[in-house]
Amino acid sequence: MKGPVLFLGIGGSGMSSLAHMALDLEIPVIGYDQKNSDITDYLKERGVVLYHSIEEIPLNGIQMVVYSSAINDKHKEVFNRIKEQNIPLKHRSEFMHLLVSKQKSISVAGSHGKTSTTTMVSQILTEMGLNPTIMIGGDTSLLQKRGGKIGSGVYAVYESDESDGTFLKHKANFRLLTNIDNDHLDYYHTRENLEQAFLTYMGFDVPGEAVLFANDPGITSVLKSNYKTIVFEKDFHLSLLVSKEQTYEEWFQYLDSNYQNQMTVIEYEITSDCLYFVFENVKYSLTLPYPGIHYLTNGLVALTCALRLGIIPTKSIEILSRYIGVKRRQEILGTWNGVTVIDDYGHHPTEIRMVIQSLKEKNKANGKLHVVFQPHRYTRTKLLLNELADSLLGADYLYLLPIYSAGETPIDGISSMSFLPLVDKTNTVFLSGLVKEDLNEIQSKLLKGDILLCLGAGNVRDWGTYLLNHQN
């Protein structure tokens, strides 16, 4: 491809990752995004020509246009201009497949844990000297200031985002699935549609491999509901990860008896902060630098994938003991008067519950957990209000910010005040959304040894960084 390629919505995490990968291949890149950011600044450093007005973009000479799902009906005019000039138009998922088409691909899907698990697989392959192509929907030191890079190795590792259904195009050689939970129901409308999409992603009838964390209730539900119709393609292999306590019900016996030569089953158990698993009659233990059962189970998915690539467990375990983590996933921002300030991207009830439980357990002997929560999107808040409120009950002190709209139109009757009947009113404070004013309220309750957790997918991190930058 001679280029240039135009990326619409280049400031998004997925689109910017693809742009960096194109630059690695020396493809000229032009970008459009409404706002400047650290992401777009770095792209400009690498030579990207950036436009903030979509009408000003010159289309002459453009070889291809790549767009994300954030580019929608509001941009019909530019889509019409592109089509009139017969310029190929590709969704970001299609463009990614063009970039990795000559490598063996490893996709990571799931309602939660995609970014962490993708980073774990990428770290293992990188430290084993395999130089993979990587696309991660988060900021990690593995890639410095970018989310994607082209590697010269055999493998390409990337996240498969289910939010808009395009992950069904990712028929990768290795398909990893961490869990299935109620999310993006604004797109799927029903739980049944969501589960069917994930079942299709697993691809039992497509050559390749699937690694499933089968102890997850969502994955178990899909397998149990569909086991009679599941037929393995002859060149397909399934790795099932199950807890030692899990009951092998009829669905598992059926799969095991019919496809035992095409299956690997790994049993695990978790004690304190350690995960133990057995492979080929050898017992191994996995520990990570980050607290939480979800990190350990994500790690098991990653090292099982590595195992299927021929990397022995002891190597993966040693590498993951130094897991580098991802920005905005239990990221420690600093300390203020003996209070640890942590930022986390969690915005779905399951994610919220996991991070609160992990930090409460970690800090139980030291102090209280203060949670500044910023609800993400009006639609998600409306759909999951009860579940969101329930997941926040573990906080010792709860501070609720106004809803972060992410560009959505407000919904009548839906606001942070909607949580009021569902949370503990004695420890809940509603914040104004003005950082300095809000922190005056929060600081009065913080004591040495406490944790202040900034939680949400919007700009809630700003409350933590402001506190740290304005220390007494």
C-alpha cells in the first residue's frame, strides 16, 4: 500500500494503535479527530497530518479510509464524498486483518479482562524473543506511548472488542475468551443475542484453537445451553480452564467423550494470592504483582495460550511474576498525606466489584477505602443501575460524580441521583463535578493509611491527579 491512509477518529485507543502499526510499515497516515490529546500529539511527532474539521480533509490521493464505530450518521457527508471518489472504505477491524494477514493471529475477547490478558500474552511472547505484532486497547509500558506495533515474528496478538459486533470477523488462529457478562446491551438488545455472538466467536467449527475460562458463569451458561449442537472442526482444539471445585456436568462429559483428543482440560484452585494448576500431572503456582482473583485467572488464560504455542509453564510463570500492568488498571498515581491514590478504568458492575474487593482485602489492616465513582454513559447507567449500585456497596465511603456522557444525549430521569435509593446514604456524598470544590469535601474524610480510588471510564482520574499536584 503506497498510502496515504486516512483514519477517521484517530484519537481513539484502537484507531491510534492501528495508525502506529501503519506507520511502522512506512504507510503515510492522515488523521481526523475533534480534539487534541497526548495520543494525537505523539502521532503528530511520528509524522501524522492531523485535521480537526472533517470538511477540510483533502481526499485527493487517499488510498484508503479507515473508520471506527464512533464515526456514525453525523458524518454521512464525508462518507458520501469518499464513496463518490471510489476510495476503499474499511472498518478498523477489517484494516487490522490486512495488517496481520501474514502472521498467526491470537485474539483476546471477553466482557472484562481483554486488555490485561492481551498484555500478558504479549509480554510472554516479547520476553521469549518472539517479537510479536501487538495491538492493545490500553496504555502499557510494553509499548510505551502507543497501543500497537508491527513485529517481525510469527504471531500477532490483539484485542477483539465485542461492543459493536465486529469481533465476529476475527477468526484468529488462537481465540481466547475470559468471560461473558451483561454489557453493550444497547447494541445486542438481549442477553441471548450477546451469548450467541460469543458462541460464534469461539468458532468450534473453524480451524484453530480456543482457550476458554470455563469457570466463568457466562461461558459455562453458553456451553451448557449449546453443548448438544457443538461440533468440533477436525482441525480445532479446545482448552478448558476449570476450577477444582467445578462440577463436571452433562455438557462437559458430552464434550469430553466425543472430542477428548481435541481437548485439554486444566484444573486450578486459588488460595490467598496464589493460583495453583495442574498440567501433565505437574502442579504449578502463579502469583502476580497485582491483587485480585481476576488477574490470576487472566494470567491462567494467557499462560495456557503460551503453553499451546510451545512455551513451558515455568517460563510463562516467571515472566508473569513481573507482569507490567496497564495504565488505569489499579494504577497507583501516588500518595497524599499517607493516603494511596489509585486510578482504575472499571465501569461495569463486575469490574467495579472486583477492584473494590481486591483493594479492600489488600488494605484491610491499614485503613478505609474511599471510592470516587463516575458513572459512564446514560444508557449503561439506565440499563445497569441496580447492579452498579450493588457493586459499590463495598466502599467505606462513596463519592458520586455526575454521569460522564461519552457523547450521549442525556436521558430524562437518569443521573447520579438515581443511585440514592440504592446505596448507603450514610457514607455517600454527591459531588459537583468541579474538581477543586469536590476535593475539599473528600479531603476532610481521608486519614493516613486509607486508599482513594478514582473509578470509571471517563475523566475521574483528574480528581486524583489534582489532589496529588496540590499537596499541602
